[in-house]
Amino acid sequence: MEKSKRNSFSGSIGFVLAAAGSAVGLGNIWRFPYLAAKDGGGMFLFVYIILALTFGFTLLITEVSIGRKTKQSPLTAYGVLNKKWKFLGVIACTVPAIILPYYCAIGGWVTKYLWVYISGNGSSAASDGYFTDFISSGAQPVTAMIIFLAAVAFIVFRGVNKGIEALSKILMPLLLLLVVGISVFSLTISHTDESGVTRTGLEGLSVYVIPNFEGMTVHGFLNVLIDAMGQLFFSLSVAMGIMITYGSYVSDGANLKKSINQIEIFDTAVAFLAGVMIIPAVFTFAGSEGMAASGPGLMFVTLPKVFSKMGVIGNIMGGLFFAMVLFAALTSAVSIMEAVVSSFIDKFKLSRNKATVIVTLIALAVGLAVCFGYNVLYFELPLPNGATAQILDVMDYVSNNLLMPLVAIGTCILIGWVIKPQTVIDEVEKTGVKMGRKRLYIVMIKFIAPVLLAVLFIKSLGVF
């Protein structure tokens, strides 16, 4: 009965665009370029692509298959597979529940910056202390967060077809067009600094794509491996219940093998192009030193300074860039909220409207705490990985560094050793299409992925 009532994507294109929209988020844009610059350019790219085709493929096809097989969201899907593993569903649902409020707070920041550039005041965003003054002010970040959260809730409120799928079919082509356009522009620029040194976008591209083996050690390579693997969580939206949720909306007749391949290609291409957009531009106007920033520092501090040095066109490029970032943030935030809303619908038999209202109110309450974490609720907490954290950073650390690896490890053990890899293989092949990389999948899910994930988890605890 549940199966017949459940919403579903109208076709494979809708699923691929929605899943790719989820995968292409802030992690791709502000983390991928920084890691590539830090980890030897082409060396990082090479390791990342290999991992995407092996490790990433394994986690992605597993979660989508779990969703389609059970027709359930993460909170209940694991219990359907094995009653003793219900606890893993709780953890898997907790991840997006933690991420949603602070992701909406950051989405609010993006909304604010887009407005600044659209209104022609991009130069003010480049001034020293602008970002800090904004996030530590009272009303502005709260207002921006509420606007962003309301947009996300409205889309989820409309459901799978009229909301998520319709949004993805509009925004993803626009996002891709903007990414390609900004990337091409970044390669054409040049700049002569005060000391008379001229740098070009093409020189920045070579820094990005040509492997740098200088000083590379075994320990250094392991760090590149860990960084690339950690980035895959952000890039593919795995271990946070999203792909299980979206998989549950895929029809039994859809070709999962083909869809997964398309998601991999789309996401890896956008992640690569995020680097082409950012690294050449930052290198041209700020040199190698400018590429040391990541996260909010890169997007909200370094890049506005880069845009300001472009002259009149900088305001246009800033507007286009933050429009692209807003599209990416919106599609990802929708998928995060949908994972929680769908879980509430399946577990508590709520209507979509009621579940969306409840999740939105919870996200609003916690999102307010995140916003106030930079003023009235400000504190500094040292984390095991060496970072100093506020409320947003603590939530990010708990969800991404602790819970997501645990969900992924648990999923590998459940599929690899308890109910066996054939469960996923049968789900992929039930339409008559042979699953590619089958032997690789079995070895990865049983042995290699759990070991890599355990190493990633131990590293996040600051052990090494």
C-alpha cells in the first residue's frame, strides 16, 4: 500500500538532475578548489577521480538501491532491511537534521551577497571586516536566513514532482551554464600587481591541473587521499540520508546503473569546473597566497576582493557567481530538508504539509541559534581536529566528521556482511541491465571502503 501512494520522479532525467542538484552544493564550490590547490593540483584531481569511480560509486549506488528497494526514507529504510539495524536509520536521519539549520544560515549569507552585487554595491563586500560585521550583526543574517529557509520550505512543501523535480529541471541547466561561463571568463583574465608581476588565468589553470610532486612523501600522499575521500561526502551527498530518500522516489523500471553514472559525471564535472572558476581568478589577482583560504573565508572574503580588482565587470561577475552559488545552495538545502521531511512522513505517518511545517519550525529555531552564535551566543571551542569552533562549526564537525563516517561504515557492514552485496546487485539488475563494476563493488563494500572510512573517522578525531 505504501508503495502505491509514494511520490516518485516522473523519469530518470528528473532523478538525475535532483540528485546532481543535491550533490552540487557549497562543498563543491568552496572546499574542492582549496583542497586541489593545497594538495598538489593535478595530484588531488587524479586521486579524487579514482576515488569517485570506486569509493564514491560504491556508497552512491548502495544508498540509491536501499531507497528504491525499501521505498522508505533513511529513518525507516535500514529497519526494513534488518530490524536490528534501525539505529543506523536514526543516525542517518540525524545528519541532515543537524545540517539543515546551519546550511540555511549560510544560504542566507549567499542571499545577502547576491543582493549586494545585484544592487551595484559589490565594492563594499570587498572592504576589510565586511563579512565579519555582517554575520555578527543582529537582524541582517537572521532575515537572510529566514528568506532562504522559506524558499526551501516552499519547494519541499510542493512535493517531489511540482517542487523538487520542477526546481531541478530549471536551476541545474542554469547552474551549469553559469559555471561554464564563469570558468571560461576566469581563463581569459590577466593582472599586473604593484610589484610589476603579471599573472594570467591560464597560469592559474596550470597550478590547478598540473600535478605538483615537490616534497611529496608517503604521509603527504595519505593526506591527499584522506582529503579527497572526505570531499566525496560533500560532493556526492552520501551518508546523510539524501540519496536513500531520492532513491525511494525512483521507479522500479528505471535504469539505476545509467543514472548513477550520469550523477557521477555531472558532479565530478561541476566540482572540477568549480576549481576552474575560482583558482585561476584568485591566482591572477592574489597570487599563490590567496589560494590558502577555504570555506566561508574563500567565498565571502577572498573572492569579493578578487571581483573588486576586476573593475566595472567585477560587479557583474560577482552577481553571476553568487547567483550560481545560490542555485547550488538551494538545490542542496531542498534535498537536505526532504530527507528529514520524508523520514517524518514515513515514520510518523504525517502529511507532507504537516511534516514540512514541523521541520521548518525546528530548522528556524536552531538556525536562529546559529545566527546568534556570532554575537550574543558567541564562544570559542577547540575541536579534536585542531579547529576553533562556534555553534555552526560544532554542528558541522559533529555531522560531517563524526556521524557521516559512522553512517557510511555502518552501511558498508550491513550491506557487505549482514544482508550481503547481492542485495544491492539484484536491485540494480532487476530491470535486466547488468551492473557494471560488480566485482569492484563487492570488494569495495566489504573490505576497502570500511577501512578507508575508519581511517577518515580516526583522523577526524585528531588521532593523526
